[in-house]
Amino acid sequence: MGTATKLDTSEAIGVSPFTSIAKYALLSDCHSAALVDRTGSIDWWCLPNFASPSVFAWLLDEDAGHFRVGVSSRARVERRYLDGSLVLRTTFQTGTGTLELDDALAMAPGVREHDLGRRSPHVLLRSARCVAGAVELEVDFSPRFEYGLTTPLIAAASEGVLATGRPATLRLSSSVPLDVEATRATARVAAILFLIVLFGCAAVSRRTRAALIPPPPPRAAPPPGRPGPAAARRVERVPDREFRRFARRELRKRMLHAVMP
């Protein structure tokens, strides 16, 4: 793997409601940025560019959204960037095992040097891997749009969930089932050795959103019955005389059919 840039030394931590700005790690695709704290929580992400409204902004307020992938118990944490990249690796060491979490904002395939950032897909990638023992993996996907002003609705979709609200729609793809509530999606996974859990988060268009949400089941046709007085009144309101006579005959046929099938 080569050498790595150390962000901070190993430190015993718990889940704290707020984090100093100096202790956040930066992810970027040259168009936007995300900030990740030591618990595995993405507390800031704006997309598709730096000037866009945020979709996670816990950095500003605890009700402004976050996306956490980490362990459910206290852990010692080490973080580093993988050599020559902005791929962040966070290592959680608990009393029962070790979990490695890799985070990155995706680049277009094959880009190098001055082409970095061209055609960036604006996708957040997260990969959690148990490398020793067993740990309990905890997931909390709670997006809030426009710096926390808009709370999107969360709904199950193909292989993940959709967060729908103005001005954006986020799709979270997950390799594990998520428990969907109105405004968040969560999961707890017993991660054993070599288990890998993958997540991908991106904005989607209205057309893509419609394709991902399963259509509601078709409504059953009402059983045939005898036409009531309302049907007769509608027939008498038909302006054309000949068509009114035809409608009366059809109405009588339906009434007879309902009585004598």
C-alpha cells in the first residue's frame, strides 16, 4: 500500500454531538467537498459544486443532516489517506474486532494530472470491511437539504433508498438492507471477518427517480352492480336526443343484466 499521510494519532473516542473543524478530513472530486469526522460521520457535503446547497450539514447544526457509517461501541480510531489519493481510510479498533472504512468522492474513470475533476460523477463511495474479529456496524443516513432547511422524505427503492425533497433527490445504494423511516434510514450489521459492506450516494434526476420507485399496485375494478339513480340522471343530461335514447337503452340492458345475469 505504500506510505500514508497521517491525519491524527490513535485516540479513544465515543460518539460526540459536535466535532472541532480541525478534526475533520476532506474528500473532494475537484467540484465539491465532503467532511468526515472520526466517528465515520459525513457532516458536510454540497453537490454538484462548492457553491451548491448542502445535503449534509451537521457541521452547522445537529438537525442539519449527516451520514454515519461506523461502529456502535467505543473504539480507538486511526485515519489516513491512502498513498497518492484522497481516499480516506478510518480504522476502528474495538474490544471485539477491527473495522476499516474507506471513503472517497468518485472521479471519472482514467483521469490523470490536469484532467482530474473532468466529468466527475458526483458520487460518494463508502466501503466498510471487517479485518479482524467481529464488530457491530452502525449506519445512519439522515440527509437534510439546503443547510438543514428542508427535510426530505425517505422511501425504499431498488437496492437502497431515495431521499426526495426540494431542490434535490438523493439515492443511497446499499449492499445491506436498511430500515426506512419517514426521514432517515438506518441499519445495524453484525460484521464478521472479511465481510464488506458497500454504499454509494448520488443525486438523481426526476426521470431516474420515477424508474427507481416501484409503481403502486393496480386498483381492482369495482364489481359490476345495478346502476343507481345517479346513472339515470347522467343519461337525462345528455344534450343530443338520439344519443340520449341510445344511452337509455344501454342503461336498461345493464339494469336487466344486474337483475338476471
